[in-house]
Amino acid sequence: MHKVLDRINTLKDLKDLSRNELVQLCEEIRQQMLLRLSVTGGHVGSNLAIIETTVALHFIFDSPVDKIIFDVSHQCYTHKLLTGRKAAYTDPARFFSVSGFTDPAESEHDIFSIGHTSTAISLACGLAKGRDVKGETYNVIALVGDGALSGGEAFEGLNNAAALGSNIILIINDNNMSIAENHGGLYQNLRLLRETDGKAECNLFRALGFDYSFVRDGNNFNEIVDALEKFKDTNHPVVIHMCTVKGKGYRFAETDKENWHYMEPFDIATGKLQHESISVETYETLTAAYLANKMGTDPSIIAITAGTPKVLGFEKDLREQFPKQFVDVGIAEGHAVAMISGIAKAGGKPVFGVSSSFLQRTYDQLSSDLALNHSSAVILVFFAGIGWGSQTHMGVFDVSFAANIPNIIYLAPTCKEEYFSMLEWGLNQMEHPVIIRVPGVEAVSRDVALLSEYSYPAKYEMVEHGTTVAILALGSFFGLGERVRGQLSAEHGIHATLINPRYASALDQTMLNALPEYGHQLIVTLEDGVMDGGFGEKVARFYGTSYVKVLNFGAKKEFVNHVTAEEQYFRYHLTPEQIVSDILKEMKK
Amino acid sequence: MHKVLDRINTLKDLKDLSRNELVQLCEEIRQQMLLRLSVTGGHVGSNLAIIETTVALHFIFDSPVDKIIFDVSHQCYTHKLLTGRKAAYTDPARFFSVSGFTDPAESEHDIFSIGHTSTAISLACGLAKGRDVKGETYNVIALVGDGALSGGEAFEGLNNAAALGSNIILIINDNNMSIAENHGGLYQNLRLLRETDGKAECNLFRALGFDYSFVRDGNNFNEIVDALEKFKDTNHPVVIHMCTVKGKGYRFAETDKENWHYMEPFDIATGKLQHESISVETYETLTAAYLANKMGTDPSIIAITAGTPKVLGFEKDLREQFPKQFVDVGIAEGHAVAMISGIAKAGGKPVFGVSSSFLQRTYDQLSSDLALNHSSAVILVFFAGIGWGSQTHMGVFDVSFAANIPNIIYLAPTCKEEYFSMLEWGLNQMEHPVIIRVPGVEAVSRDVALLSEYSYPAKYEMVEHGTTVAILALGSFFGLGERVRGQLSAEHGIHATLINPRYASALDQTMLNALPEYGHQLIVTLEDGVMDGGFGEKVARFYGTSYVKVLNFGAKKEFVNHVTAEEQYFRYHLTPEQIVSDILKEMKK
């Protein structure tokens, strides 16, 4: 039972509350949010930090006429609770009814679907410009923080917002943390401003041309309201620098900010995970162990992350063990790719670990900074494939955009032995940018034929010699290929050929030319990503003028939201049974 | 005859000169550079501005041990002259022997091949980091300017360079101009620093953590040398803020900085072009006229550029005519794409004009900010196709990366009537992000079947009904398709079907399904871009399990340098004769 929260169902209700009731509401939301997070998991730290700000925003401004944009949007929980989706936070039966990011499909109060950092200021500039030319007068507010200022798009936005000459209100949520620590000179200035209560002459935001206001305690409701009231309906660009405490009000989250950035379901009293994490060997931990071992003997090996060190398996202890050889550039993936090109040119051996969804922030750097310059850097792509993340964080596009860039060798290992063989080669060669698609989370092992080098021309691995049908099962879908081959053989007496293509970016023309000669009539490609621009289409083009048929399997070109991997496999005809059935259909034609 | 220049052949020669001789050398280079530029054309303004800085850099530092990186690198002419390539600037017979950008293939003094802006600081960070872990001690210098600071990658670089903790020297060439005017809050701070001789407390670079030095006259050789000497072998990150005059020493270029940023061959005495520009109707001028006309009656239409207003045909007079509806965000393409998403969400009608090569800087924004949000913005892609720019500015990748993003409708008009029909529809619809690939420079006209809407499902235009062979000739290659069809018919009696696909991003499945039914046995695709990830591969996949053959034509996945469009057509089998020959070969198989 919450005295105030129980009475609040619409934004109108909120506006009828007294200041004291609003303060109490914040505390009730905090307790309820903690309860809900303990069941669902989620972005604990940033959401606990931003409760007062969110309540104040909705108290002062009139959403959806006034537009509030949440950068990254993983800190939108209180916003959702206040804008028609309370049950998702108070009714256990509906805890999973909303996503963890803003989504216009859920509510008119969610202006954009957002999951990547550093975009809100630019989006807000657009809203403000559109508003101005239409002669409208609402407020445009962007809430930015949690390390997102280090991304280039945020700076491009700041630079242009400052010059906009009309209403735009940027709230910089300064919790002195991104996912891990903050990095870069920018944060020096934020610290100086915090230490001087915003009074330092040297002020990045004023330097750019913003009006500037400092909120010392961004978890003090009244202090926030005062700042917002002052700038409501402003006619010029404003930055409100708001200091919040990540994890506010929950001691475990306040103490260990990094681990509580995102947490699986936990016990509130002890802060321990509800479910013991199953101890499996993951590519993350294996990668970290491999790199740490190498780095110990070769000081030229440098591991790089853009704000997500854990993706590479680099927990705090490892980071401290290699202060010079582990670099966190902050959320700035583009910079990371340009930087590894520079490191390689200086004779270093850089390894950049990044999730598939964030690799797409680096297309130009992959092409211009890295590939055009033949820089021998290695990029490890994690969370690639169907079912990783929802529409904002999908992992299915990386082959489609990165493997079509000249000079890049895009490798798709099928197991841990092959993965480390490729990584070892990538580190020791000096000619190619190499991207390696990490094949899932849990490491798998198989009796694989390794190469001593993975340069071009591509050499595929012929795993099983068969007839009639040849299955090219790329990377993380190799296991699927094995199952398809097994079913074809066991249930239909078709002994298919099974091939591990190894390369997402190139064809083994010798092997592909030989397949028809050895009596194959149907070539099947399996890839764990979109087919448009992907691996299978290259095979289809190769055989375009041949009599053999090519059947491509992979994901459809679409954004999918709240669809499990299993549902997607079924939708795309990617279960072994569906694939076998489709193959049989083709053979009967 | 140049008294000093004639004696200079190596960097060693340079270091033996007295200060007075060095000053004279700068002046001799300026005269010689002007002479050479009048013959070859090139980036006049920025190269005249940076002569003293470049001579001073090579006088003080020891290239190639010390690494000097030129951002964008279009201001590298004096650098090339001083580093073994003097003849390319002094011997008319060799004027065209070097490119206008740094290129490691030309010289060990060119560290990177660079053509896109805002990358040098990040590349320099990488060099510095690689140097440090290897225990080496050379200087890393990045020369950045001409508007390049507004790009997000530059800021990501600044933010990280400041935190590097070792030698990195950034020279900010502040000529108060990018290609057109500078835009954004950043330039307010540069102005403040200029007006206070670098003494203002509010200093962006100091705010980020750099040591900072101000050079009031960046065309005064001795002043520059003093600043460089002070920081040579520094052990920490330094910014040298150098004020130069764009076009220095040539009155026409100093006066009209925008037009003299890049100039075709000209007469030195009069500043007039050597060759009267042939007056043809271009898509640029037609686009500007169309938009200006629309903007006059609809204030919600907003034209946007990222630092290259002329690409959209917006010369200064038009920009001044529409101060609210024409937005130059500076060199910040990512911001531009996010901004148009915001404008569309606010009910505006944004049109972003960009060259193909620079569109690749926006992959993540195209996907996350625009397509995921179904924002109804229009992007016009200029300079797309084979033969635009050299390896740093190629226009062949845009379909491969952008047309494979979900929700984006990527249209490829064949003529001006179709182009404006698509643009008109794009502006008036409210559901889709629409990209239109401008089909070349010179406008062509044809009797085309227009649609009232270009949404999905895709509907291709059946231009000529024929038999046996069907040619799908996309966008700017439609004319090529007509010629191939003509030759097949006139010389070989084959009356091929000719199709204008209209869409680069989707298939007209109805029409494609009908082609085999109507007796077509060979489907030919022609596209003015790389085949990997392109349009033709989608067609090949579609017909993968059909008995019809598919033959794809397009560019190979590679970076090409100093290769004319004609040579590339020949290399890729894209002349009508080669295509006809390849088709005949297939038909005989």
C-alpha cells in the first residue's frame, strides 16, 4: 500500500499533489521500483537515480505536448510508471508488459524508440526545429547522462543545439558513472563544475553557448523543481547540470555502481542474485583469460572497449592488472575503431571487443579509418545473431554492413578452438583488419580443422562429404547445420555435405566450383543474421548462372520487438524440422 | 626560378635553412602552389593558408619518425612538396602524379589514407598509444581544422586525447571557415579565444584537460616555430590554436573563401575559370530550384546539409532567402540524420542532401534514429555510383549498407521526371524514411511511367516487353540497360525485356515471379555500385531455387585509386559490348 502512489493514475493526478506529497511519491516509487526490479531485473542504478528528476519533469511540463526524450532510454522506468503504465511496475502479473526502453508503440509519451546512447540531443534539435518552423511553442527536453556525453553524436548535438536560438532544455544527469567508470577529458570539466557548484569559469556548456544551471542535489525534488520552473518555456538553449547518485536509496547499488548498472533478479535484503548464475564456460571469460595471458608477455597487445568492459570479460581486477594495455574510451565506438587503426600503424596489436548492435556505430571508421588503411586490428563482435536484444539492440545486421567493406576479413568461427585459432592469427598478422564473430555466449567445442592462417583467398572446411545437398552453415549456425544434416540422414536417407565456411566476407570459389562437379544439386546456406546483404546472397550470386539451386536461410530484414529467439527461428523457418522440410520440397520440385 | 625552393629536395635540406630563408621558402611555395593550382585545380583556400604551418612542422619535427597526420588531408599539398614529391608541384609534366590526399602508397611520410573529416585526432590517439606501449618516444601531431572539429569523431578524439597522459600535439587550424561558414556553439568559443588572444577563462580545450597555446598569426612563420619548439617532445596532450587566413596571399581566395575552398583550373590574374563551365541542367540546380519553390509555400519543408550546401545546389543567395528553412549543421552527418528524424516527428518535412561517401558516416543514425522510428524524412544521395571520387570518397557502397536497413525505402530514379515524382511523394508521405539516389549530375529526361506513390510493396516499371532475357537496370544504369537491349536487338536479334526496378531496397515479387512464366531464361541485373550486399544479390537469392539464370553486373568490392570511371567500367565488364558478350556466352551454355 502506497499512500500517494496508489492515488496516481494519470499525469493530471500528479499535478494536483502538494510538494510534500510529491516528495513522498518519489520515495514510494523508489520502494516499488526496487521491488519490481528485484523480480524482473533491469537497469537498477540509473533508474533509482532519476526518480526525482522524472517526477519533477512530469510535474512541471505537460507531456506529450511538451516532448521529453530519454537518451539511451534505459532510465525511463519512472516515466513509464507515470504515463499510463503504472501496472507494469505495481502489478506483479504485468511486470513484463512493457519494455525497458521508450517505445512509441507503448505510449504517446514515448517520442522515440531509443536504445543507443548519445542520440537524444540531436533528436531534440530536430523536434525543436520542426516545432519552430510550424510556429508551435512547446518545450523540448532531453535527459542525457550515464556516460552518454562522450559519444560523438551527443557532441554534434550539443554543438548544434547551442546554435538553435530557441527553446531546448538539456538535462545532463551527472552521476559520475557510465556503465563502468567515466573516461575522457569531458568528465574532468564535469568534476570541476561539481566541485565549484557550477561556478567555475571554465564551463564546457557555457563555452558552447548554452545558458547553464547547476543542481547540486539531483535527488532533492524541490531543488530540481526550482531549476525546471526557472527554464520552463525558455526561449533559448539551456543546460541543467544535475548531480544524481547512481543507485540512490539502495545501499548495494550505491556502493557497487558498476555491477548494479544492470542486474538480474535479486534479493532486496541481501543484494544477492535470485538465481545462482549457472557456471558455464563463456566466450567472454575465455577471451579475457586468453588476452590477459597474452598481454602478460606481450606489452604491445592492447584490449579496447567503448564503455562496456565486461563484454570483453574484463572485470575490475583485470582492468587494474593491465592499466596500460586495457583502454576504455568511454561510449565512443567510432573513436575506438579509428584508434585501433592508429595503434596498428604504430606496431601495436589492438583488440576491440564490441557488441554487434554497437559495431554499427562505426561503419565509416571501419571503412575509412581501418579498411582503407589495411590496419591489422582485430575486432571481436559479441552478442551477434538472432535473439540478442530487442528492436533497439539487435545483433543480426553486422555481417550485412561490415562484411561488404573491402579489405575486411570477417571470420565466423564455429567453436572455441576455431575462435582462438582465428584470434591468434589475427593478432600475429600485420596486413588485415580482422573481425571475428563470437559464436554465442556459451563456449562449444568440436573436432575442427584449424588453419595456420585465415587470410584470403578463403578456404572453407569440408566437414562431411555427402551428395546431392550441400549445407553451408556459417559460424554460430554450424550446430544447426549438423542437426539438419543429421535429420536428413536419419529420417530421409539423404547424406548431405556439411561445410563450415569460416568466412562471412568471402567465398571459397574452388570449393564452390567443385560442389556441382561432385553431384550436388542443392546448396543450402544457414546464417545467424539478416539475409539481405548477408552471406547467403553471395552464394546465390555465385551460382546465379549455374544449374544448381541455392536455398538461403536467415533472418528477415525487419526490426523485431519482444519476440523470443525461438519464435524468431520458427517465423524464419530456422528450426531443423522446417529446414529439412524446405529442402525436401525443393528436391521434389 | 625560386631562390630557396630550387635548393630544397629533402627534409634534410629544409633543416639547413636559416629562418629568413624559411620565410622566403614559404612565399616561394605560395607562388608555385598558386601556379600549380591554376593548372590542376584543387583545394586552394586551405592549402594557401597552411603553408607556413607545414614548413614549420617539417622544420621542427622529424618526419617520418615523428608522425604528422592531416585531418581530411586535403590541405596536404605543401607536405607532399616537402616530402619527396616536389616535382608534382613544380614540374608541369608531373602535376597530376600525386593525389590531393595523403596516401601511404605515395610516401612513408603519409601515415594514413584520409579523406573524411574529423578522424585525425582519433587516429593520432591510436599512434600515441601504440608508441607508448612499445616504449618509443616520437611526437604524434594531428593538424585539424577547416570545420572538422564539429564532427563527432573529432570530439570523441579530443575527449580521449586529453586523457592520454602522454605526447600528443593537436594543431587546431582555425580559419573561421569550413567549406561554407562554420556552424555551432563550438565556433563561438573559438571566436572568443581569438578575440582574447587565447586568454579567455572559458576555454573548451582547457576544459577538456589540454595544455593550450594560442598562435595569433598562423601565417607568421616565426610565431609558429616558437609555438612548436615549445611543445616538441612534450610529455602531455597539447592543443595549439593556430589562426590562419583561408586563401592567404591570393586576393580572390581570401575574399570569396567559400568558392575558393575547391576550385577548378583558373586564371591567376583574373580569378576566372580557365574553362567556361558547360551549362547543363544538373540535378543539383534542379533540386535547389524545386526545393526553393516548395519552401516558399510550405514553411514546414526544411533542407539540411552537413557542411556542403552546394551539394544540394544551395548557393549563398538561396541560403539567405531561407534562413529558417535551410539548416547547415556543419560537418556532422550523424547529427543531421538524427535531426531529420526529430523534425519529421514534429511534423516537419526534412530533406537532407548528402554525397554517397559521407552518407556512410550515418549508418547507426539511419538505423536507430530514423528507420527504427519510421520517421518520414527524405535523404537525397548525390555523387553515387562508379567513378565518383578516389579511394577516400567512393560512391559505390551506399546501396550495400543503407538499402539493407529495415523500413528504409531506397529509391533509384532513372531520370529527372522520376526523381521529382519520388521526391514529391517522399515529402508528402508521413510513414517512411525515404532515400533517393540522385542518378548522376547531368539531368536526363525520358518518357517514364510515374507512380502516385512509391511505398511498399515495390512495383517495378516494365519498360520493354521482350523474351528470353530480362534486363533489370537500376537507377543511373538504366541508360546502360537501354544500350545493352539495343545492341542485343540490333546485332543479335534478341529482343530483351527491359525493366526499371525503381527500388534498390526491395523486389517486385509479382513481376519477378512472372518473368519465368513469360519465357525468360536469363535475368540480368545492372547496378552502379558494389555487388556485395547490393541489389543484384537480392535478385539472385530470389531466383536461387528457380531454373532461370541470374547474371549480376556491378562493381567489385574494392577501394580504387586513380582509376577513371571508364577504366572501372571496363575492368568490371560494364561496357555495353562486354555485357552483351557475357549475356551471349550464358545463352550458349
